[in-house]
Amino acid sequence: MLSFFSTASVLLAMSGLARKREWVAYVVVTFLAMLSHYSSFYIVVAENIAVVAVITIRRKDLFAVARRWFSAQIVLALAYL
């Protein structure tokens, strides 16, 4: 289960940087990964590093993408608590 949810989480994070509707799927899949195993937190940290790198390199719609990404991370943190 961990490998499926983690792979889906990474794919949604990298493909959904410009689209809003993938964020809901990303949050759900990542939350299920976090519920399935504690080591998925390392994957979430790696996703955060990768997304910040992509956002800083692209700089296209920087504010909109960063706002969606950080709001998704806040929703994940609140859902896990």
C-alpha cells in the first residue's frame, strides 16, 4: 500500500503543479500514504523540496502555485492531527 500511495503522491505532485483539480487527489492520496506507514513522511519532505525547486526555477505563476502547494500541505498536516 505504501508504494502505491507514495508513487501516486509523487506523480500527482509533479504533474499537478499547474492544475487545481489534481490538488484534491494529491491531498487524499498523500493522506492515505501517511496513514499507511510512517516512512511516507520522508516522501512528503522530498516532495516539498522538489516542488520548491520547481517553483523557484519556473517562476511562472509563482504565487498561485506556491499558495496552492502550501495550502495543500496545511490541509495534510491538519488532517493528520
